[in-house]
Amino acid sequence: MSERVTITEDGPVAIVTLSRPEKRNALDLEMIEAIVAAGASLAKRKDIRAVVLTGAGEAFCAGLDVAAMPLLAKAAKDVGFAKRTHNRSNLFQATAMVWAELPQPVIAAINGYAFGGGFQIMLGADMRIAAPDARFSIMEGRWGLIPDMGGMVLMRRLARGDVIRRLTYTAEQFAAADAQAWGFVTELAKDPVARAKDLAQQIALKSPDAVRAAKQLITDTELTDIESTLILESVVQEGLVGTPNQMEAIMAGLQKRDPVFKD
């Protein structure tokens, strides 16, 4: 994909790796653009059914590269933070939102630590598998800033408001066990990449139509009322019933064989 982000494929599973290990995958402008481009390229791939998102080396992502901050600030000011350049987001927000909006499920595998922008990027995934010794921080407060890379959308889906406030106001580091207890981490694993790949392969065996529809439905109904949710649920189900992949799922189950789905 680029020197900053690589994409490898294991059948229908894509592994996206932040590849700047000498800087602990810190975010400079090139890295941010490469992350967004990687997500955009995968969104078009019908043959990719699940995505693993991880970081090379000893950290998932150290957050913004302090040395790159002047250039990042200039780029943001030149365009304007409020200008929408990537659908609902600006470029910086798209680094996290591109994964939340990807049609395929995304599983983040976190080793070492995820700080600042790295923390927000992992929140864009559907699930987050962390090493037991991983560390986290909403670090923007340390630099006199607020989390503005999609964090205010994504954190509210996972954690209570008082937890978000505490961690945002203090910029403190917290452990993987706390991250799991507060809802930011799905589960802990000694080898988070291996566990993420295993989950991705399990997902890839299911009907891609149903999986994509389920992701969109879950996202669309997070903040809707009961009546609206029930209607959306019915509309999505109606679109799946009787389709080739849905019928293949039934036939494979009845014949006790592995399904063969079409992308």
C-alpha cells in the first residue's frame, strides 16, 4: 500500500499493518493519508470479508508524531478543521471513521500501547483484541487539545460518559484490564494478532451479505428508538431472505457441509 501502511491478504481476510515501527507507528501526515487510503481501497473489495488492523513492532500506535505537529497543524489550518473532505469527516477524523464505515468487519489487534490518535483509530474497529500488558491513553489533553479524530463519536458507543470525561480530562494512561472493564477493549489475548486473525477467518466463513448487513444495521440502530430499530431490522432482513448466499447458508446447514458463498 505504502511505506507507512501495508496490506497483506490471507484468503478473504486482509491484514492492515501500520508500518512505521521505528517511530512506534506515530502519525505524521503521510501515515494519516496512507491509513485513510488503505481503508478506502478495502471498501471497494467484495472479495475481502474481514479486516485485521494492527501495528508493526512494539506498539499499535503512539499517537501524533510530535515532530510532525507543525506540518499537521498547517495542513489542518489551510483546509479548515470544519471542512468535510471525506464524506462526514475531515482527513484526521477519517483515520478512525474509515474503519467504522468500512462495510467489512474490522478487528483491531493492539500490542504495546495505543495513545491519542492511535487510541481513536482502534475505536473505529468492530472489535479490539489487546495484549494483557497493553497501555492506553486519550493523550490529547497532554498537548492542550481534545480528541478530534472521531473519538467523540466512537467513545460514546463503548463507554460511560463519566469514564470518557475522566480519561479525556486527565490524559492518564490506563491498563488493558481497565480498558476491557470500561468497554474499550473486547477481550485480552497473549497474541492479539493471532486471535484477531482467527476471529476474522471465522467471520469470513459466514455469508458476506449477512455480515455486511449486520454491521450496517448495528451501526444504524445504535441511537435509534425502539420503533425505528424494529423497522430497520425488518427492512434489512427482507433484503436478505431468499438471496443466493442466504439460500446457500441454508443448504449447507441441511447438507452438513461448508458453505460456498459468492462475493
